[in-house]
Amino acid sequence: MTEPVRLWGARFRTSPSEALMRLSRAPGNYFRLVPEDLKSSIAHARELVRSGILTQEEGGRIADALTTIGKDYATGTLAPSQADEDVHTFLERVLVERLGSLGGKLRAGRSRNDQAANDLKLHLRSAAKQIANALLALQDALIAQASEHQSTLAPGFTHLQPAQPVTFAHQLLAHAQGFSRDIERLQDWDRRSSRSPLGAAALAGSAIALNPEISALELGYDAPCENSIDAVGSRDHVAEFLFVCAMIGANLSRLAEEVFLWSSRQFRWVTLDDSYATGSSIMPQKKNADIAELTRGRASRLIGVLNAMLTALKGLPFAYNRDLSEDKWASFEAIDTLDLVLPAMAGMIATMRVNADRLKTQSTEGFTLATEVADWLARSGVPFSEAHEITGALVRYCEEKGFELSELTPSDLTTVDSRLDPDLLGHLTPEAAVSARSGYGGTAPARVSEQIARLKELVSHQREWAKA
């Protein structure tokens, strides 16, 4: 029978209670850190060779054994037992079973404190790129749809009220810009998280592992942490990672909310592909945007784990405390949530069909061309405060007559105000309205085309980083 291994307890007279062990034992999904713990253990074994604790031959045997353990774990021929308190005790138990007392030498010069901090940081640095890759797939879907609809007219909204005509591509790209900043946040976070905790030991640093800068480079970091207490006691990199995930969740939820509207019977802007929609158990006619709803709901989890982590960090004495073990639960919840929702959202956006005719029809409903009147008057020398009043009167006139601004005649214009010249009518089309917004970042099709080109270039650079 496998004998349990404890990394502590020699000074205790009795064994830990079952209640204590149930509380202390790591949940099963924490063992996803096995690859990171093995990687850092191999780096630590090399450090023990440099320090003289291990011979070159012993270090090689330990590294080979750890590599084999990793392969066995990956293939499912090796798994933790109920008696293994965490990933560290699991791997030390197996290493001692395979190498005898030599396996026990690996514990010299390190602590679970720096091991735990290092394992999670390695995992998050890898996860950040996985999340970025999934976000890039969503970006590809948004860019592809935008490329198809650079000139597709649509109503733009403020306060969910018709405001001004835009191109549908411009609306899609508004979401894509936010997701690009999310990836930039991940890149920026990764740069700040490039310091290794390994070598900090419990809190004071190690008297044996004296070259943490070498181990740091072996593990893909830029350097070790400057302060050993900070190395084991800080989790601001976890909180920041969770903030980026929460921001991604908020941005996804905002896109999801628009998909509800676009696909509704009232809007009918887009039709969702059957493979990315669900139905009703009682109403056969229903086609629901469940992916969007589930994504909006899961955003609350991403915000929640950030709050949980910040609350756990508040007011802790500055060194390692077991409160910090909440970092893994919060991180894994965020990673797993995004792993589910991002591919689903990308597929839904990539496969939705856009009703361009419906969008164009609605682009001028609700007097969305009113600003064109005010701008035309301003360019004609009328103070904008007066132009605003004249335009308001023109809108009232249209409401009373029951037609849109685009239906006005020259006589209608002069009836409202003598300064409304018939030349204005040429500006009261959605095409003219969007073309007039030709400044940098505007909705004019030519500017949208440039925006797509720049975004594609940015996405290309971000993909290089994410795949590195």
C-alpha cells in the first residue's frame, strides 16, 4: 500500500485529524500544476548540483526520474492518492518510491512556499497565452465579419435610442478594439510577471540554493524576485491576472448583450447559425442565443473571483499565509471559464448571417440623420446653438407629418426655416452621413478599411507573442 508522505509534522506528537486534512488537502483540479512542479523541481535539482548537495550523477538521476514521472502522469498511468495532501507531497512520494533516500534530497534548499508561488506563476504565464490565442480566434471572427460589411449601413445607438448611421463593420470593430486591449493587458501582465519566486524558500531566501538567477532563466523568467518575502507573500500578479480575465468577461458580456438585440425578432439584424443556438423544450418555434446568455452569466464568475482574491489579500501579514492558497481556486476558475466561453463566442460570431437590407432600412429610422442637418447649418455659418434649435423644429415637423427626414421636400424645408436650403437634401442619406465621418477612427467606409488593416497587423503581432 502507498504510504502517505507529509512535508511537515516531525515535531507533532499526534497525526493530523481527518477534519484538518479535509480542509488542508488540495482539491483534485489543483494537480494540474504537476507539469510546473516537475519543471521547477528539475531546475532545483540542477541548483543542488551547483551547491554540492547533489553530485552530477545524482542530479541526473533525479532529473531523469522527474521526467519519467511527468510522462507517466500525462499518460494516466500515475495519479495522486487520497493521502497526497497536494502536488508537492504527491511528487515527492513518487520520487522517493522510485529513488529511495536520494529522492528525499531534493527537498533541501526550498519550501512549499516558493514552490507554490512558482508553480502557479508558471501556469498563469502559460495560461495567459492560451487565453490570448482564444481571444485571437474571436478577433478573427469579428474582423472577417467586418471585412464583409465595410459599407453595410446600420443604425448607431446611444442610450439604446437611434442616434446616427454607422457602418456595421464599425460597430463590430468597436468590440474588436476592446479585445485587442485585453490581449495587450495580458502581454503587459506577462512582462511584470517575469520574476521567479524560486529560491526564496520559506521567506528569508535559501542558504543552499544560492543561484536563483540561473534557475530563473532556466524556467523562462527574466530574473529572480528582488525580495524573498515579497516573492512568497505577494499575489498581486494573480490579482492582476484575474482583473484582466474579469475585463475580458465584461467585454464578452457587452458583445453578448448586443447579440441578443441583433438576433431578436424586433431587430432581426443577424441570424444565428443553428449549430450555435438552442431551442425551447415547450415552444418549438424558439431559437435562443444561449451562448451569449451563458457568456453573460459566466462574466459574473470572472468578476467574483477577482473580488475573492482581493479580499483574501487584504490585511495579510506580509509573508506566506495559507490564505494565499485561494490563488489557485480563483485562477483555475477564471481560466476554465474563459476556456469554455471564448471558443463558443468565436464560433457564434463567425457563423452568424447579417441581414444587410434590414440594417440599411433601420439606419435612418428614428431621425438618425438629424445631426446632418445641424452640421450642414453649422458649415453654412449658422451658430451651432441656433442650428440645434432649427434641427429640433425640423424633427417636430417630421413627427407631425409622419415621415422621416429623408422624405423631406424643398418646400418642407423652407416652411420650417428659410435657412434650410434644398442643397441640404443631398446630405440626408445614410451613405452621405457615414462618408462625412471621415476623420481618423470615424465610420466612413474608407476609414473602416484602414482600421481593419491596422487591426490585422496588430493581431498578427499579438499572435506571434501568443504562440511563442
